[in-house]
Amino acid sequence: MKIWLDGCLCDRADAKISVFDHGLLYGDGVFEGLRIYDGKIFQRRSHVDRLFASAESIRLTIPYTPDELTDAMYASIQANNISDGYIRLVVTRGNGTLGLNPFLCPKSSTFIIADKIALYEPAMYETGLSVIIAKTVRCSANMLDPMVKSLNYLNNIRAKIEGIDAGVLEVVMLNQVGNVAECSGDNLFIVENSRVITPPPDAGILVGITRQVVMDLARKEGIEVAEENISPERLLATDECFLTGTAAEVIAVTKIDETTIGSGQAGPFTSRLLKLFRNLTRNEETLAQK
């Protein structure tokens, strides 16, 4: 495997950063996960724009232009001979001191991993996922801007551990007022009276790029889409529930805690949106943003 690190492709064994890098010491950095379909990077511009916005928010200088990062990602894809897969694009604060001061790190570090990914088994896109509602509360937007996709994922990891302990692959996280925010790694939707509903940005979510693509696809199909607060009670009583994410794509949730959602299988709206999404990513070039 070849890793792109600070301007060069190197072997995986040689792809190293300093133990004094603030990305390691403090989770000080930003990242994006991007999907590759048929050799093209899906929604590349949206992901790269969000990376730069996240970096600007924490006053982290990325030493490359968007076009240079795009070229580097495609170089990584080609070096690893990947047609369908996943990219992890990471910018750390860089080598510094043991203190918190980020401005004592003279230069950030950038690396790109291009690899295969299969977050969920194919059969789960028919049968759906079982999830739990985690006790770990999603960080408040007043505490940490959820739009910054940072390297500090401890809040999500604690929730994920709850899921692992419960024997499920994903968990629902509530916000500080007790409404649904998102999952540990995915955005969440419900279907209620033929309406597709997802928590609003001020619920403390990372506004996912796949989330937006799915909302756009639904609206083009004439499906009503709304951003509304979702209580746990409303979630458990919904007709359908599904998750969206770069790695997850669109996948049904058919059981939450001990409650079966809908028929216990992927519902008609979820299945329809998954089909539309797969048609787009496998056949459509316009939104793939080559």
C-alpha cells in the first residue's frame, strides 16, 4: 500500500508522523472521508470545501490548494489501483511542543490513505441494522462546533463503545436537551406519514454530505423532506428509519433498543432512496464531480 504523506507517496511502513505532532497529542487536526466510485471521487468539491472550512475554523493552515489535494488523492487512488473504495484525507497541526499552543507548530502535516471499505455486510441493506440509544450525550454545539470535522472523536468513540458492548454496529446519540442528534458515525433520518425527516443543524449534528445528497434526491422524486427535532419517543414510533454516511451510504435501521421499526425490514422509502443513491454513484457523473 502507498500512502501520500506531505507531498510524497511512500510505503505504508514508512508513512510516519512525529510523536510530537499535535494531531496525536491533542487531536488537533481535521479530516474528511471520501468515496471512490469507478475511479472517481464522489462529491469531491463538497468534501474538500468542508475540509478547508474546518481548518479555517480552528486556524489551521493547509499548505496545499484544493486542486493540489485533488491531484494527490487521484495519485493515491492510482498508486493503489483502486476503482471502488474510500479515501481518508487528514491534516494535522504538525510537530510542536508538549504544550497546547497550536501556533508553536510551524507546519501542518497532510496525509492521504486510499483503501477498500465495507462498513456493513451487503445483506444488512435488506434486513437493516439493530441500534441502541446511547447514554453518551452528543457534545453541545455551544461547546464545540459540530461542523468542524476534527480529529478529536472521543465523544463518538465513547458512544461506539456502548454499541460494541450491546452487540450492535451503530448507536443513536441524543443532544443536551434529549432530542436525537446523529449516530456515532452517520446522520439519521425517519419516515413519518410519507415525509422524510432529519434533525436540523442546531440539534448538534455534523451536516453530512451524503445527507444532503439524499435530501436532494428525495426532493427530486417529489418526496417531502423536513428538518425537525426528533424526540426518542418519536423515533421509536416512526414508520421507517435509515442512516446516511460516506461509508454507510443509505442503510435501514429496523430495531432500536427493544423496539422493531416498521415491518422489521428496510421500508419502501429507504429502499427507494438507496436505489436512487446507488444509481447516482454507480452511473451518474454529474454529481460525482470528477
